[in-house]
Amino acid sequence: MDPALVSETERYDFRWYGKTRSKRDAFTPSRATLVYDPARSVNPDKAGGGNRKFIQKDFTKNEVFLAKDAHKESLICLDPKLESKTVDHFKAHKDQFFICLEFALNTTKKWNLKHNLGEKLKTI
């Protein structure tokens, strides 16, 4: 095809239900901080400082961190792949808030988490 004959420019638009709310939530500053809890942390004496102290011991396959503020606790996983054992944990603990990377979830894991946690699941 001759480029001179084409007078249109291609345009792409990304829209979905809830996009505005998602963007607003993503850019709202958080007052939550990582809080060291020695009873729930894995090997705190060997952590060597830094965020390694905040890894929760209920999770063996993924690094899951605890963040707290005055109102709630959230568990956060930034691993590129979410393991089935982590998903199984949230099937049994439906009262916990969980934040993870959306691309770490396949369709089945995402459905299971959304089905069990509902609004307590946030993906970024």
C-alpha cells in the first residue's frame, strides 16, 4: 500500500469500567507503612535490615509483606508470579486485604482471589 494514499492516522483508546476510580485510588497518597512484627516475620535475626524483616512466615513460595496504618492491615506481594499456595492462603483467610501485581495472576488465580476476597483484593 502506498503511504501517500492513506490519509488517516491510527488511534487507540484504552477504556474500561472503573478506570477513573482505579486511577484515583492509585494516585491517592497512602499513610500506610511497613511495620516490623517479630512474631509474624521470617528469620528476623538473619534479615540484615531493610524490608526483608517484613516478610510474613505464612508464605513459603512468595515474599508477602505486611503494611499497616491506624485502620487496617494489608498484605502485599510484588513477585512476578503468584504461587497456588499463596492463593490457597487467601481462600482460608477471607478477612485479609491483599495487593498484588495483576500480571502475576492467571485467569484462574485471579477469579479465585476475586471470588474469595471481593473488594479486599487490589491489583496494580
